[in-house]
Amino acid sequence: MEQQNINISVFLNEIKKEAKRQQNEIKKETESYIKTQLESAEKEAEKETENYKKAAVLKIKNEQAKELSEISQSFKNAAILKREKHISELKAKLLLKLNDFLKTDEYTEFLKKSLKEILKKDKNAVIYVKEKDLENKVFAEFENLNIKKDKTISVGGIKAEVNNGSLVYDDTLDSRILTAMQSIYEKEELIIDF
């Protein structure tokens, strides 16, 4: 029986050794698996952190670009308003001066000079003036004028159709104001370009 006890004891020791070996193997496999999973998780966390950083930087850049764009647009709008105000004031002053000019003999001379130019081109020209100018004494100086009122002339001056309407002559103060305003808008100092 003692032999049997020794055999059982040896057998139990072998089983214990095998169990211990399997436990160690399982422990190593578990540690290796945990280590692999941790490394993978760390790499994934690093990627996510990097992606988060990039997204955050991109978001900040986009917000800054939007703010800069809004500020730029605000300055541009303010500059446009200031330019428009300046031009409106300039136009108002010009119209006041022109209204004073319309009451002078110089205006009558201006009309006379325009009429002479037109009649050099065509003695049968159709002359157009604003209604109030029909009363100007200058038209009485010329014989056989075909003169008509033109509601499109608001400030003063003369338009004419010469050569049976094939050519239109425009020497109105209205067109001169328009040309002056266009040249003001085209002046480099007043161009708003951001």
C-alpha cells in the first residue's frame, strides 16, 4: 500500500505540476492578451487624441476665418456707407450750385452755345428742354426752332435729334452730373476692394 500511496503522491504531484504549468501558460497568455489590448487601446487613444487635436485646430481656424470675414465685411460696409454719404453730400452741394447757376445769365449763354452747336449740324433739328427752360429768352433769338419739352431733363440743358433723328445730341446738365458721378465712383481713392 505504501507503494500505492507513493504512486498516488507522484501522480498528484504530476497533476499539480501540470496544473501549475497550465496556470502559468494561461497567466502568460492573459498577460500577453491584456498587453496587446492595452497597446492597441493606447494607439487608438493616441489616434483619437490626434484627430481631436486636428479637429479642434481646424474648428478654431474656421472660427477665426469666419470672424475675420465678418470683421472685413463690417469694415467694407462701413466704408461703402461712408463713401455713399460723401458722394450724396457732394451731389447735394453740386445740385445747389447748379440751381443757383440756372438763375444766371451764364446759364442762358450755356443754352445759346449748345443751340449754336446743334444748329451747325442741322438747322431742322428737334430741340428738347425741360418745361421751365421753354420760357428762357435765348430761344426767342433763334428763328423757326422746333422746340419741345422733355420730362427726362430734370436739371437743365438741351437734347436734340439731328439728321432726322439719326443722331442724338445731349448737352444736358443731367448727363454731365451722371458722367461726373460715374467718374467719382471710378476714382481709385473711392474704390472699395478688400
